Amino acid sequence: MVIIPSSPDAEEWRRAIISQGRARGIAVSTSEDVSIHQTHAFTIDISDNLDDVSTTSYDEKTIILTQAEALGHWTGKQRADVSLLLSALPRDDKLRYITHSSLHAGRSVAVTSFLDLHLDKKFGSTDTPVDHALALYSEGPLRTGIVYSWSPADFSIDPRHEYADTSTDIRIDLTGRARCLVHGPYVALPKGIWRATVRFSVDASACRHQLRFEWGPLAHFASFETSPGKPGHFTAQITHSFQEAGLCELRLILPESSLAGFLTLQGVDIEMIGEAASV
């Protein structure tokens, strides 16, 4: 089975597999053409449903995931729904993933053990809106020891902010009441111990304030408070165990009112540093 989730290039992948597969005597069926020719030595079923990854009636399964960050916009589904499907993808060496990097590995890509697809056209359209918060799934299931990064634009930010010049950093004016400055990105992560590293800077007025960091799934999270104490660039690390796959949230909170000061958010890195213990 070959699973091609709906994306800008899904139809091109379908056509290429059908054309090149049938030219080599392989029976290829789709949801519109479910007939399988039993006289053929090899057959391929094409599906667009990621849930079919759990099907056990196939010797081989391949998922074409070259545009994970475009799945939400293309299907009309919310980020949360798409990421929950992606977070459930198994980390199984027997399951073949074709990702964006696969397209640059050579002139062909192995779709199955019996079909190498010639890359005689360019896959990976850049003409569609993308959700960069989902880009961490661009190489398939998330793995231990790999650092994934989110930019400030992937989060919901306090209205009193502006983009710093010539960068993606976001500068937040702390003047005003106590409030949540940053929250999001509400992307599902698989079960595991996840560490978030917040990269930020504060000026002389902002450095005196306490800041509270919260991280974890929506139902429960870890938190701590700290004060930078001096102006400059800082990182804040917070770790939490996700007992099951679920939507994550990072919150950066100003727990007291402020008369002045600016905090600049530079980004958030996440890393699965271990397996969650069973409870």
C-alpha cells in the first residue's frame, strides 16, 4: 500500500505511480478503481487516508510525506487535527517514508521494493500556503535526540508586539497588566519526555520582572518562574513527560504588571530526550 495524504502534489504522485507502475506490469488500484488483477505478480493500492497505516493486510506500506507543512491548508483541517494524525505515525523501520529529502537523494526514489519511481518532474510545489509549525513532521515521525525548532510566528503573541528589524524575532512591550505574552503552537507531539528551550532577550527595564514558563500537554504541564536579573540574551529550559500523544502548549507569562520594558522572543526548540515511563 502507498498512502498519499492530500497535498498540492498528491495528484502528481498518483499519476506517476499509476503510469510507471502499470508500464512495468504492476497492478495499481485507487479508491476510484478498486479492482485488483490477481494475475499480476505485484500490486499496489493507493490510499489518501493516514489512518490506513494501521492496516495489517499488506506486506509493504509506504507513506509519501513530502509536504507535511501544507496538509492543513490543503485539506481544510485545523492544525490540531492534522498534527494528531502525524503524531500517530509509527517509528517503524519496516514502514517506508518518502519525505522532502528523499527527492534530492538521486534521480529515482523507491516507492516499494519492486517499483523505483523516476523523478522526471519536480515534486514539492511552493505555490500553496504552508503551516511552518507542522514542518517538524517533514521527515516523518519525530525521533529521540533530534532538535526541532519553531519560530515566533508559529505562536500566538501578545497584541503589543512588533517584528524586530531584519529578523523573525518578535519584540513584545511589557508595559501594562499581568498577562500571558506567548502561547501555542498547539501541535500534537507523540508520547515521550519532551524538553522545550525558549530563546529570548530582555532589556534593562524588563530584566527585573519575574517570568513564568509553562510547558506540556493541555491537560497538565510543568512550570517555573525566574527573573533574568540583567539585560541580555537567555534560554529557559523546561521538561515534561507526555504520557500519551497530545497537543502541546508553551506559555510565557508576565505574572505581575509592568511599567516598562521589552522582551524579544527569538524562537523555541523542542527535543524528545527519552521515552515516557508507563504509569
